[in-house]
Amino acid sequence: MIQLSDEQLHNLGKEALIIIVSSLQDQLHSLQSQLDHANAQLSDTNRQIELLTEQIRIINQRYFGRKSEANLSEIDGQISLFDSFNEAEYLNQNSAKEQQILMSFLPVLSNTDCLMRS
């Protein structure tokens, strides 16, 4: 853009001044539109940041909150150190499950054994 001195502006005719003012108004309107668009984008970005921050807060509360250890042990199948736990009872339950599995295979094994003896 050309910058005119005060003397040059005084020497310009009415038509030239009207053209310059009109051009400046167009530039001002264009800049205002760009500013409005940038403000709208900034507002949307701020809303997204607020939503993401809230999601992070909720996730942190779930994983690191007061009940996080209980939730993790339930998910992983681990037993909490603070629960009342009877090791003998736990081992007995596992051996009962093993016996059920073995019993389901015994008929198959005995049929296979009979076939091998024949």
C-alpha cells in the first residue's frame, strides 16, 4: 500500500479521496470478517478444550480415585489384600474346578484306553 504525505492528500481531488475511503472501508470490512471468523474458531477450540479437560478429569477420577483399587482388582480378577481371604478355601475351590474338568475327561480317556487295549 502506498503511503501519502499530508501535502499529497491535500492535493488530491474529491474523486480520488472517495476511492481511497471506499477502499479503506472494504479493507476494514474484510478484516472484521476475518476477526469474527477467528473468534468463532477460538470459541469452538475453547469448548473442545473444556470437554477434553472434563473427560481427563473423569478418567483420572475413575483410575486414581478412592475406589480405583477395587475397580482394578475386579477387572483383573485379583484379590485385594484387604479383603477377608481364606487361602485354603481359595485353593479348595480351584481343586474342585480341576476335579470337575478331570471328571469330564474320564469317560473319554477310559474309551480311548479300551480302544488301545483292543
